[in-house]
Amino acid sequence: RIDLVLKTDKFIYVMEFKQGATAEEALAQINEKGYADAFASDSRTLYKIGVSFSDEQRNIERWLAE
């Protein structure tokens, strides 16, 4: 299940959030499970974003986009 899809007039953002895992793992999940596939024919620019949250900092640790 996709954690977040944000649509604007020009962009679509597909986001996966992970706590206690890496941003790379979050981005890999988007690609492996095909979360962005439903938007492939859309004319808007598509961004896939993986976000990891730190248990210690209780904040975003790292994010990656493609």
C-alpha cells in the first residue's frame, strides 16, 4: 500500500516512509511493488521519494528521490 501520493497541476509525488529502515529500502519498495506504475501514462512529472525516520532523532534522517 502506498504511504502517500500527492498530486499537483504539474507533478505527482509517490512517497514511502520507513522508520528503522533506510531511505534506499523505502525507494526500493516503491519500485519493487510498482506503486508508481498507475501514474506512468500521466503527463505530469513523476517523483518517487523514499524517506527514512530516525528512532533516536525522531525526525527525518534521509530522503532519496528519482
